[in-house]
Amino acid sequence: MRYAMKGSCHCGGLDFRFETDKPPVALGLRACGCGFCRRHGMRATSDAEGKVVFRLAEPAKLLRYRFGLATADYLICRGCGVYVGAVMSDPAGDRGIINVNCLDQAPAFGSDAKQMSYDDEDEPARRARRRALWTPAELITGDAVEPR
């Protein structure tokens, strides 16, 4: 079965479609312990065999934030301040994670998030982990990203 879920920031300036063949509870949730993710209440998920399309309904509202090793763009809405996900550019194809709290179907994922710490990773290790675990991602400007 294919699961197609839609999420967005609070004001609708940034939205996304997340597709996976796995039930939401099987994907699991991660809560990164870094200051940025903690402050945003981030509960992340990804599926290396799925797909995520981030859409800029209002491109001027996109804030790309980088910190730490600066290996990914954290996608934040300038209008409402919501962090919807992150994208890592990679020659093998962009990869991303989503903030489950932004999904209309967030309750289907449950509430238990595994606490994570990535402080010991260097840049090559971080990129390798993301290539293996993050979702193939695309960032577009245009029409609404309705679930198929």
C-alpha cells in the first residue's frame, strides 16, 4: 500500500508531500538533541525508499538555515516560523527529512520519538548516514502538492 501524506507550515507558505510504502508507525520518529531541533520540537521521519516533494507556495517565505557542519538546508517559513524539514544536496540526488508535526496525519505516527545525538559525526559520516536513511527529495515552486 502506498501512503501519501501532505504537510505544511502554519500559514501555508511551504508545503510538502511525503510518500512511502510503509505504515507511519513502522517508520518511527527521531528527536535530535541539538539545540535547533529541541527548540523547534522537531519529530523527524524519513524513508530511504520513499519520496518527499517540498513546494514553495510563496518562494519569498523560504528561509534556508545552515548550522553545525552546514551539510543541509533547514527549511523554515519566514511568515510563521515553522520548520517543515531539511534537504541535503548530493550528487547522487537530494535527500530530506520531514517534521512530522507539520503533517495532517501526524497522530498516525504515534508520540514516542527516539532521542538521537549526532554530535560525534564528522562531515563524511553525516553525509553517509543521510544518504542511507533520508528520503529522496525535491524542492519545487508551483502548484499544490496534493497526495496521489
